Amino acid sequence: MSASVDIFIRSYRGDFEWLSHCLKSCELFAKGFRDIHIVVPKGDGHLLKHLTKEKVHECQGYPDDYLGQQITKLCADTFTNADYICHFDSDTLWTKPVSPNNLIVDGKPIVFYEPYSKLSGCPWQPIVAETLGWIPQFEFMRRHPFVYPRWIYKELRMYLEARHARPLADYISSRPYRSFSEFNVLGAFAWEKFKTRFEWKDPHQEEVYVRQYWSWGGINEHLPEIEKILNPPT
């Protein structure tokens, strides 16, 4: 496809060991993407000065970076001018060859979704409803990567800032008990406002290109699997 697609990774120093493996998987499997943008809190950027292919940015620090990293992701368009932004996490690996053509169909990014009615114990529906002002019927944070066109970020920020009468960062930072979900909010917004501009799919019916871990659980037990993924048979 002729449109530009950048990979966007929001990280921090605690995940840099994971990040090194993530970037190896990008080099090995991700083809056809323009650039890789890595955004870290102010003061962490110098720890990535050894990277030469990737574009490293610093963002402001936040008292709670769990919420802070969600703010950064919803401002991804301020760090790259790509037509489409492909969100990837430090603790996630590509496991097979992938290109933008696998993630975007006829100019429409693929967004995976499932009904909340099928997801026992999922907490996000009332949280997203409070944020957006309507009750979403679907959960949109089904698996990486998350791909969105750059124009939708500004649209979402404008909507949320008008609804809550404050800057987006202030609203997210004020959420009690970390009650915010950036990709559920973004997905529900896209579904409600711009449904025809996306390709909506069931995650169980599509090929999986990633292996997602949980960085807070530690990396050591996963290293044998990671090494196997990053050293496929030739």
C-alpha cells in the first residue's frame, strides 16, 4: 500500500529488556512499515541512545505512568506524521512475517471486537460508557497490534475535551483506580462515529501475528520461548 504506516511503541526503562526483544522481532518479521517510533518518559531517552534505526522521543512524566502511557498513545499523532499508526507494546513480539497489507484492508484498518455479553468478568464497559457518554456493546482491546488512522486521534481528543471540559491528559490522570482503557475508548469511538471507515473482525477468525506477554510478571521464564521465536528454522 502507498500510505505510510509507522510502528508506535510507548515504553519506559522498566521494560527496556522486553523492548530489545520486541525490536529484534520487528527487524526480523515486520516489513513495509516506514519507521518505528519509541516514546518514553522524560529522562529515559538517554538509555536508548544506542538505537540508530528507530526514532526515540521523550514525553512528559506522569505520577502514574499506567495512565500516563495511555495518554501518550492517544496523542500518537503528535509524534509521527504517518497516515496510519500501528501500536505495539514492549512486551509483545511479532512471530511471523507481517506487513501493513495484513493489517489494513482497502484503506480500512482491521479492528478486532467481541460482544461484552460473551466476555465474563470484563470490567471496561461501564468505564468506557462513563468516558464516552454511551454504553458500548463491544470490547475492542482483543489483541495486538492496534492500527488506527492518524486523523482519528484528534477527533477523539476534541470530543473528549468538549465532553469533560478539560484537557484529555487531565481527565485521564484524574481517573480513580486506573479506570481508563485507551484502546477500548478509541475502538468504541471509531465504531460509533466512523464505523464504515474500519474493517471490523472477530479475533478468532483471523491469523495471529503476535505473541503478547505480561511484562509485570517478569521475563526470565519466557526467555526460552522468546529465543525460539527470534531464531526460527531456516
